[in-house]
Amino acid sequence: MIWRTFYTKTNRGKKFLREHCSESTAACLQMPEDQAGKLEATENTISAMAAAAAEQQQFYLLLGNLLSPDNVVRKQAEETYENIPGQSKITFLLQAIRNTTAAEEARQMAAVLLRRLLSSAFDEVYPALPSDVQTAIKSELLMIIQMETQSSMRKKVCDIAAELARNLIDEDGNNQWPEGLKFLFDSVSSQNVGLREAALHIFWNFPGIFGNQQQHYLDVIKRMLVQCMQDQEHPSIRTLSARATAAFILANEHNVALFKHFADLLPGFLQAVNDSCYQNDDSVLKSLVEIADTVPKYLRPHLEATLQLSLKLCGDTSLNNMQRQLALEVIVTLSETAAAMLRKHTNIVAQTIPQMLAMMVDLEEDEDWANADELEDDDFDSNAVAGESALDRMACGLGGKLVLPMIKEHIMQMLQNPDWKYRHAGLMALSAIGEGCHQQMEGILNEIVNFVLLFLQDPHPRVRYAACNAVGQMATDFAPGFQKKFHEKVIAALLQTMEDQGNQRVQAHAAAALINFTEDCPKSLLIPYLDNLVKHLHSIMVLKLQE
């Protein structure tokens, strides 16, 4: 191989040999200066080959140590690896990747390291290589992709190829690796599913691979993606083509004309979102969230279908929580990035609000909740927390004029439900919408406050906790008017709640709500309550110290 010849010619990696090989092995790297006799040259060539093989074997040991669970061994290996010259690293890593007899973990580690090297130190390492070595590396990567039988390993090599391609687009947008593009076109039309996956994976990883020729190839790119998205026999191809489509759209986020040109891919993309979710794969759904966040205009021609799909997935309890939350995230993100578009679909918003509230009811009974450590106990990935956050963001995104009339009746029904989970969710929902519905809620604040304070006496501690939360949040969202209007009843109610010795989480949250209240309370209003506040705090602290 050319790149191996380059290695022996330039005597790279001598420092590595000196540290890890015997002196005799290191000496073998010294190429002969006297080329007079063929026999001597042959002997030296054999010696150099043997030295290279020994050195490569030492590198395999180094890769193994980089994966060691022993921190000392791993740190020493990392230091040794860092001291190897960059060009030598390429030689060692590429040889490890192509060696199918090596341990799979070592090969995968080599692939990861080579991608990182090209990503972080391309300009220091690659341009200094002779052109024939650069050509050999490119050819070798494409050959490995074609020969590799392990799917996970092939993907990692595709990542390397994509990273190399990214760095081989010059300042003028010229692709300096035309063989890579030819490989892409040939592979995507191949009968070999692995090669088609490889082409799509490279394009997904680096959708800018066509450089300044992208416009020229635009119809070809579109046909390629449509063809793959219509592959009914191979779900993996449909999934990868959908992800590649999303990556291409995101990479061209300012190209409105391209959005229109690729708009007819959206139905197939949405179908791939749906199908992949039911195959326990949320990667395409995550791509949809990214599109909603960055290029919501691309979804405009099929916004109704996008929203209906998201709503369906969110409400499907057969899917896992993360998938349902991601589906909700699509709608909530659009309420932030494309509020005007979403306001035209009030039917979807009206159906989404009950879904968020249903998620907030998804709470588990926990006998130890009342006295558990709040910081450790809260599950921030739970449906309840996701629903509450989504409601907060949607209220802020779409505004109270639209949201409050839709949610008010739902909350009132929940607060009257005999099941504590519904009362808890209703109060948390009130907390969540305060900021977004500020203007609309101000006019009925007296009614809301009187109603919420009743729940500080609720028989269930978690409902009392939620009531404290609502009071504390309103004290922040509606300050200082809230303090001026309701100081007497709110302070008295919170002080009483702080005496709940059997439920320290409720006590703590009542104290937190009181802090929120006092932070924005005019001093003149607070002074008359200071003696009573200090007495309550003192008595509580004495009891806690006695415990």
C-alpha cells in the first residue's frame, strides 16, 4: 500500500517505538543508506516491514489500554497517544480499522479517533501528507466501506469519510474529492442495502458534500431521496433517507426556493416519522423537532398533516414517554417559532391542551414523597414535568387571548376531581400559564387567588404542595400588584401551611412561596407581619433541631 510505503520512507513514529518497542525493533526502522546490493536492500526492507508490524501490534495494545476501565492505565495510554505525531496516527488508525482480525472494540475506537483527528487537526495533519498518500487514504476509506460487513463499524467509517469530505471542500466550494461523490451516486443506486445505507449516512452527516455544484445536482439529490424514501422493503433506508432529507433542509435554512422545490418530500418524510416511531426509533421524530425549531416555513405546505401526526403520536400511550414528549415538542416548538402559522390551526391547539393536561396527571403514588429529598426525588424527564413545561411555553408563545379560554374550563373540572392527581395537575397548570396569560388573568385574579388558597387545606399533601407552587408563581408573575391586593390572606395561609410538621416537603414549599411573595413585596406592607413571621420561623426551626 502507498500509505504504508510512505510510513517506512519517512520513519514516522520513532518516538512511539522508542517508548514501546525494543531497541532492536526501533533500529529496524532506520532505512539503509547504502543501496548497493540487492540482498542488503531486501534484508532491510524485510526488517522495516517487521518493525512496522511490531509497531502496529504495540498500537493495538495502546488502543486496548485507551478502553481500559482502570483510570491510571487509560490516562497513561491517552498521554502516549497524544505524543504520537499526527501523520503517524493516521497510518496506525487506518491500519487498525482495515484489519478485520483485530478486536471489534479496538477497530471502533480507532475509527472514532481518526474521525476526531480529522475534525480537530485536519489542517495540521492532512495537507502535509504527499499527494499519493492522500489519494491512498481516500481510496482506502471507500474500499473499507465497501468491504465492511459490520453495520456499526461501517457507519463509523462513513463518519470518517464524511468528515474528510467536509474538510475537502475548499474556500470556493469546490469538492476536491470527486471520487467520493461518484461513490455516493453509485452506492445509492446499488442493490447492496449496506452500500445504500452508507451513501445516505454520509449525506446525512455532511449534506454540503456537493459544494458549489449543489444547484447543478439538485434534481439528482431530490430523486435520490425520493427513491430511497419509497423503499418499501427496507425500513432502514426509508429512515435514513428521511433523516438525510431533514439534514439537507436544515443545512439550507435560508434557501426558501429550495424549501418549495423539496416540499413534495414532506408527506413521505412524515410517513417515515410515523413508521420509525412504531419501530422504537425516534431519530426521524427528532429531525422533525429540529425542522420545527430552525426552518418551520418548510412545514407550511403540510402544516395540518404535521400537527395531526404530532397530536396522534403524543396521545398514543403505546409509545414510550420520550417519543410522546418529542411529538408534543413539535407542536410546542412551532408555537414559539411560528406562532402566526399555528394560530390558524386553533383546532389543533384546542386538542393539544388536553393532551398536555393528561400528561400532567401522569403521577405515581409514592408513600415516601412527603419527607423525601426534593432535589433527588423530582423526575425531570417525567410526563408530568414535560406537560407542565409545554403548557408554560405554549401560553407564552401563543398568548393568553387564545390559550386561556381553551384551558380555563379544563382546569376548573380538574380542581373539582376527587382524584388528587387531577387537582394537583390543575393547580400546576395554573402556575404554568400565569406568565403567558398575564393580561387575561389579571382581571380575574381575585377569584383565582381565593380558589387556590382553599387547596392549602386539601387532604392530600401533594395537592397542598401544588397550591403552594401556584401561590409562589403568581407572586412572581403578578408582582407587585399581587402583594398589594392579597398580602393579608396569602401570608396568613402560607404561615399556617408552614406548620405542617408531618410533611416537610409541603413545609419547605410553603416557605419557598413566602420567599417569592416577600421578594417583591413593598417594605411598608411587610413590616406589620415581621414579628409573626419571625415567631413562626423560630418555632419551626426549634422543632427541626429537636428532630
